[in-house]
Amino acid sequence: MNKIGWYALLIAMCGDLLFSFLLSFGYKGYSNLTMSISALGNPNSPVRLPFNIWMILEGLLFLISLPVFYKTYHSVSTGLTITTLIFIAIFAIGACIFTGFFSVNETKDVVTTASKIHGAGSTIGFMLFLFVPLLTGILCFKGQDNALGVICIICFIISLAFFTLFVMSDKPAFANTIISYEGLWQRLNLLFMYAPLGVIAINNLSCP
């Protein structure tokens, strides 16, 4: 059962980056550099259905992985572990499952109830998950795994930088500059947010 949880976590994280990239080839005019991942699920997207199904599945995979994370770290610090799990769960629901049910529109100029719900869930989910590498790093230091703790903190700092660029990307002042590459910054932000959990999952799967 432990391995199922770690596999679920790896599939959720790798799939988030890889599946969206593959789907982009079926959406003429879509740019991985300048468009957010959630734009793949907009009402006019030809890949809307598979994308939305995947986002719901991704959220469920994150939720499935929570018990094994708790089992691994609760003895180090129950409070920190539960806080980390709450942040992951909110991300799974707000930024993944909500995305599958409430789509953004093709352009941000069009605002609907669905896009508002999506925006709120995604924003809260991303902002909380941003601190998961930091919390995981603290857990690693408390558990005497200093090398992994350093990796987690470095990933937190890098992901924070990319998250800042992601937030700035749609500001008019940065139009037609490299900062406007919303899709690139989002994907790099996700990569470094996921990296510590990926290392932890692989380490646990490699154990007999």
C-alpha cells in the first residue's frame, strides 16, 4: 500500500507537466511559453475533455498519496506533517479537481462564474503548495536528513522566484518581454515545487 501512495504522487506530478505538454499538440495556436496550463481546458479547446478528466484524476492521485506521506513523517513532527498534507489537499482540490469542473476562458477578458471559481481555487491552491517544499525541508532537517533538507529549501527559493514571474507575467508593463512568458514560468514553478516530493517518493520506492 505504501508503494501505491508514492506511485500515485509521482504519476500526479509527472503527468501534470507531461500530459499538458502532449495535449498542447492537439490545440492549434496554443503556446506552452505564453499560455497557462489551465487554458487547455477552456470551452473552445479541442482537448478540453481529456484535459479536464486528467485534472480531476490528478487531484485524486494527490489525495491518494496523503496517507503514505503522513505515515512517513508524522513521527518527526505531527503538526508540520498535517499542515503539509492540508496544503497538498487544498492544491489537489482547488488547483486540480476544481480546474476539471470549472474552466477558465480562452482569454482573461471574458469572466464567468466558472472562471471565478477556477481562479480562486487555483490561486489558493498554488499559494499554499508553494510552501510545501519549505515545510518538507524542515521535516527533513528535523528527521536528520540534511542533504534532502537542503534540496527542499533550494527548490522552495527557486519555485518562489518562478511563482513571482508567473504572477507578473500578465501585467501590461511586461507585455512583449520575456517576463510575459506565463506558461514557461508556471511550468518551471511546478517543476521545482514538485521536485522535493519527487525525490522523496523515489527514495521510498527504492527501499526494499
